[in-house]
Amino acid sequence: MYAQTAIAPSDRWELRAGARFDNHNAPFAGNQNQISPRAKLSFFPSPANTFWAYYARLFLPTNVEDLRAITSTSQGGVVAAATLPERDDFFELGFVHRFPFGVVSKISAYRKNSTPGIDDATVSGTAIVTSVNIAQVKITGLEGVLEIRPSGPFSGYPDYQAKPVLWAAPAFEDVTLEPTSEPCLGSAASPTPPSVTPKALPETGGRQ
């Protein structure tokens, strides 16, 4: 269940606020639920520039059966606890600039605090990879995007992200985790979408 509202006191300011209710009921994990508020404040100093600040509380359930079933089989009937949903606090600050020749640039900084988090891990003594809870995960990232929007039927963009990851001890002793801290570079090309208004451009980029 989700509700959202938008308030624009002037042409330069817009506030979008919402809340979502999630309920996840699965065997062995019990009934897990959360009310997740979110808010985004956007400032439009000119048609070519947008600044925004964003906060969201996130709830990400996963398959709670996999770890119990895998560890029970691989370790002679010793059953692990179910994997609980990930619960996050996500913060983001960003800036978008639209150049007059079909190029849009975006830079944003974000922080995600997960309590608990979820990551892939290897069950000890096997090559089996499954999802496990981590007591606490902190991700701080910086993302830069340069989107090219030519007049033809295609558009493309290069994307660069740098995000060191810090995590506390895993919830289970029979798994092995490998923390990472690597920049990543990506690009894509796709059919050009229909035209959108400047206020629709700054989004969170799917890191939630």
C-alpha cells in the first residue's frame, strides 16, 4: 500500500512526500512489516538546472527459505535461521544540468545504512552461494552520469559510480563474506523515450 503527494509552493520549489506499508509473511521468518516514509525536495533555479535532496526508508524482503534448506542439507540437519528482510535508511543529494545541445549531466552523492543488510555468501565447506543477513551495512557512493539525447531514435549514456562498502559481522557463522570497495563504470544505449518535463528528470537512479 502506497500514498504520495506533491506540493509546489512556487515554480522553483517542489516537495514530494509519501509513505509505503509492506507486509512480508513467510514460514520460519514470521510476520515482517514496516511503514516506509520518503520525501524529495527539488529546487529549480533555472530550466537547465535542478538540485534535490532525497530520503527514503526501504524494506527489501528476500527468499527466507533458501538458507535454512541449503544449510540443513549441507551440514547434516543443522538448520540456520531464516533470512530477514533488509531495512534501509537511504539519503541522496544531487544536481542535474541540461546542456542546450542534447546532453544532460547528473552528479549525486548517496548513503545507505542497512540494519540488517543482505548479501550473497558462500556456505562453509561448499560452493553454494545464498543470501544471508549482515547485522549492519553502510554504503557511501558518488555517481556521475552524462546522458546523450540526439535527435534520432536512440540515446546513450556513460555512468560512473564509486561506492566503498563497510559491514559488520554476518548474522551466521557458517558463511563467508567478502567486502568490496570498487569503482564501477557502465554505459548503455536505448531507444529515446518520449519527451519529459525538467521536473521529471532528477531521480534516485535505482540504488534503493
